[in-house]
Amino acid sequence: MERAQQELMGVLLEALYARGLLSRATYLGAMDLVRSGMDVPAFFRYPVCPAKEAEQGGYP
């Protein structure tokens, strides 16, 4: 799963860079962090919570 998360972050960074929203230095630095196994944001760690559980505050 960690590899998939790294690939997803790489694709997102590449898309931002391609649209001119990141400088080259920022893009390269962020990609280095992704490749080094940085801690992935919490929203990538948890599965989607079913709507019924979400209404009851069932997020982990």
C-alpha cells in the first residue's frame, strides 16, 4: 500500500508541476520526499467510511 501512496503523491505533484503551480525546485524537493518514504498524510491511511458510520461519527 505504501508504494501505491507514493505513486499517487508523485502523480499529483507531477500534475501540479505540469500546470505551472509548482516551481521546479519545489517539485524536485517534494519528489525527493516522496521517494524517501515520507510519512503520508492521514487521509491516505484510512479506508472510506460508509455513509451510515460517517453520520454517527464512525471515523477512526
